[in-house]
Amino acid sequence: MNVSTTLWVLTIVGLAALIAVDFFIGRKPHDVSIKEAGIWTVVWIVLAALFGLGLLVFSGGQPAGEFFAGFITEKSLSVDNLFVFVLIMAKFSVPSQYQQRVLLVGVLIALVLRAIFIAAGAAIISSFAWVFYIFGAFLIYTAWKLIQEARADEAEEDWEENKLLKAAEKRFGVADRYHGTKLWIEQNGKRVMTPMLVVMLAIGTTDVLFALDSIPAIFGLTQDPYIVFTANAFALMGLRQLYFLIGGLLKKLVHLSYGLSVILGFIGVKLVLHALHESGVHVPEISIPVSLGVICGVLIVTTITSLMASKKQAAAEAAQTAQEETEGTSQDSVEAGRPQA
């Protein structure tokens, strides 16, 4: 897809305008309701769909298919990332009315850093075709690691600050409490960071770690930097509202790691086959329609089985609680019937 400098500029300006509108509407700190989060989630998804349809009309089915496959993949990986965001919010005890501001700025930091990653990845791919082998192998390894973690059934109960964040805190110092939405304050004659700035940096830098698997994954679906960037942008910018919308649903997606492992493994195999094809080996390549179908199918099956398993687990826990209460009542009756000494 041949993208002119003008189109790049217009796209970035358009995305910046959408972010500005989002920021303006949510500029006043407040608790985000399910209704507000739901409306904005639909808005971002509709905007992404319209963008994809625009690619279909002006550039054809191939770029549009690549965008939708990339967007759905990035969005599903982002949902998995929300688990960590929940841990970060709890770690820093972020007041509920400030969480939307934290997520907005954190996502903006992630978007800028991912743009740098995407530019670097595109430059490497254009110069070294063998990098597809590395990307493919890395995604297959990540898929295997996800399965191992899911089978271990070890829930991550805490989140540890990365070295960069610890270095910043040591260098500048951190205030002992939140000061509204302020990022810096004067304390004892010294300019220090507020917890608000620290948690924003935590969200942004942590998302860069997630890019280590999401960026290779989308490059496995398309090598067009424009599509890679826009798919990432639309997936990330709707993440803030999605956080509030499905916060309670996250714990019910018990099979999400399995689904993502299948998707990452599938894209990893696709990348290896593409690398072999580029090397002159006659192997079948997986088309975008097939990729889109596999990704959507896996996510649908994963969601259905997760909800069924969660419902079954909730019923089992309710039955166990009822049984314990019954046994407790029976024991009390026995105790009450014994003669007093």
C-alpha cells in the first residue's frame, strides 16, 4: 500500500483530534459509569470499522483485511493487558475518579513509544527478510509460555516496578500522597513527582513490554507500517473505556490465555512460512481471510468456554458455601441440645 506523506500527516492529525476530544470530554476527574464506558467503547469500535471500510473503498480488500485482522489481534492482546493495569492501579491505590486520567496519559505514552517500535520494525524488515524467522520463533515461544502459565494456574497477585521507574523515583523523589491531577509539586523546597505521574509512567512503560509480542504479531499479518500503526492506534485508544467496561468481566475470561496462545502460535507459524517463502522454499502461505477467520473463531470459542467455566465455578462455590452453612447450622443444633454442666 503506497501511503503518501500527506496521508500520514492527515491520519496523525485526525487521531490527535480524536484524542483531544476524548480528553476534553473527560477532563474533569470523575468516576466513569458503565454507560459512559459503553458508549465510548462503541464509538471507538465504530471509528475503527469506518476506517477499515475506508481502506476497503479506496485501497481494496487486501489492506482492509489486514487492518481488521491486525485491529482484532491487538484489541484481544490489549484485553489481556488490562489484568496488569488492574494490578498497577491497586499497587498505587489510585482513587477511582483519577483512573481515567491515568489511563489516558499512559496510553498516549504507549502510543508514542509503539510508533517508534513500529518504525524500527519496518526498517529492519525491509532490510533483513530473515527477521521473520526471529519474529515467528519468538511468537511460538510466547504462545508456549502463555500455555504454561495458564496451566500452572498461578494468579499474579502483585506487580513489581521496573528498573526505569525505580530510577526515576530515586532521582526525583515522590510525594507521599495524591495532589489531584498534578504531576509535580514543591515539597520541602524540592520539585518532586506525584504518585499520579508515577502511575502514568508505570502504565506507559509496562505497555511497551506488551509491544514485544503484539508488534511482531501484527507484522505477521501485514508488513505495511501504515496499517500496523493505525491498527495499534485504534486498539490502544479504546483501551481506557474498555478498562471500565469489562473490569468485572476480566476475572471471568479464564481461558483468554489459551486463546491468545493459539492466536500467537498461529501467527508465528504464518511468519515462519512467509520467511521460508521469501527464501525461495515452496511452502503454502496463509492468506489474510484465513487469518481473520482463525483469529475471530478462536476469540469467540475462548469467550464462550470462559463464561461457561466461570458459571460452573460460581455454581460450585455457591453449593459449597451452602453446604458449609448447613453443616454449621447442624453443628450449632447439636451443641445447643447438649445438657449444660
